[in-house]
Amino acid sequence: MKWMGFFLSEHTNSLHEDKTKENLTNHLDDLEKFTLLNQLYLGQLLGNFQIKAQGRRCRINGYVVDLDFDQVTIKSFKQYKGIRTKDILEISFGGENIDEEERNL
């Protein structure tokens, strides 16, 4: 009987971890992502980026100042930040107050 309780406990813990796990999937394919980044770069438009950083979703607002297929450099209000393109989860044009340069969701 003790083993049955152990397995039930492990199963319950696993279900709880799945419920609390943050969704860090990427909704953009590489071509869509690069096209949006290129538009932000060429137009020097403010972008709102949701990125994966240290296993969590973060939001960064800023301007694309350097663009490569593997990495992008974003200039926010306070700093420059290099981000791997594969860590970018979502991109939108415009953004909220750039003073809030990095914020956990």
C-alpha cells in the first residue's frame, strides 16, 4: 500500500507542475520573426518584445539597432540588450511606456 501512495503522490506532483509551468512556446516562425524585426529596424519603430529569459517570460520595449539572423540588439530607455532571435516569443509594434524597460509578465 505504501508504494501505491508514493505513485499517487508523484502523479499529483507532476500534474501540479504541468499546471504551473509557464508557456514559453514561440508563435512566430523564423521568417515571420525576421520580417517583423526587419520592419522595426528599417522604420526605426518602437517594438514590444516578449522574450524568454532565465526560463520566464519578460517584456522589453525598445528600438532594433542591430539585426542578424541569430541575434538582435534592442535599445531600450536605459540600455542596449542583445537577444537571441530564438528567445523572442512575440513581437508587436508600438509599445507601452519605454521607461518600463523590462518587466516580468
